[in-house]
Amino acid sequence: MVDIKISGRRVNVTDGMRERVNEKIGEALRVFDISPMTCDVVLRVDKNLSNPERRTCEVTVFVRDSVVRVTDSSTDMNAAIDEAASKVSRQLRKYKTKVIDKRQRASRGLAHPELEAVTAKNLADLIEPAEEDDQLVREKIVDLVPMTEEEALVQTDLLGHDFYVFENATTGLVNVIYHRHNGGYGIIKPRIESEDDE
């Protein structure tokens, strides 16, 4: 059974909420039975009273060397938990297809080398909405692990982020891969100055 750690922000976590999380999200995690796997669930209520969907369920699953993260908001906490459980199930299916199956093919010599992900605890909350646009409200330090652009794109999808910072396994340089609003993805690479340019 997967250990699910449940906490609340600006909300008291009731026994009913705890039971709902263990039932719905626990069921989604049990289906995939991937070890090792742990899960953090944060239930929170937004301070903005004008937002009708103030109740949020955020689920972060640490699975092997990767992080799967989903968030859902609703007018009702139970509905947010239910939808987050559904999203977790979809993301774990994607993880299994893109990462685990790929590793198995790689071990048979049919794909890229095994994916190495950035340490889970350092990436769990990489992107969190800023409370004020002109103020630095969070600093994150990440361990950069060498990976290909394709592997970094998979991690971006698994985390549900718009971008991902990684060490390019080919060049050894820090790159940022990001989803473009008009489709596809882009990559930001540092310019390498040759000795001839000096």
C-alpha cells in the first residue's frame, strides 16, 4: 500500500476529507503498483473570495526517480479530490508508457539510455503561482541530472509544467525546454563562444 501524506493549507483536514483522499487517490495509485512510490496530498482553500473554485487538491507522487504532479480546483473539496485522482491516474499511465516501458525497451537495446530524473524533493513545488507579480516569493534549488531533450520533455509532461531545466547529456550545458502556446516545444540553450570569436 502506498503511503499518502495529507496536509491542509488554510483548511482543517477532516476525517471525511482524509477518507476521501485515501479512497480515491489511494485507488488510483494502487492500480499501477510501481515501487518505490510515495504521495503527498495538499488540500487548500484560496484566499481570493471572488474565485468560485477556491478549493484545491494538489497531488505530488514520487515514483522511482520521477515526480508526477497534478492539481485540481473546484467549488467543492470532494469534487477537487475526485478530479485530482482521475488526473493522477492519467499521468501515471503516461509515466508507465513513456518512462517504464521505454526503460524496458532500452534494456533490450531498442531505445535511449535509462532516464535519470532530477531529485524528486527538489522539483515537487518548482512552479507555484506568485502571490504578487513584482515580488520574488519562492526560490527553488534543483539538482541537474544529465538527460536528452526527449527525456526532459517527458519530465515536463509528467510534472505538468510549462518548462523544465536540465543538463543536456550531449553538451553538459544547462538547457530549458518549454511548451509553446501555439503548439510544439522550444528549447533555450546558452551560446557557446569558440576561441575564434575572441
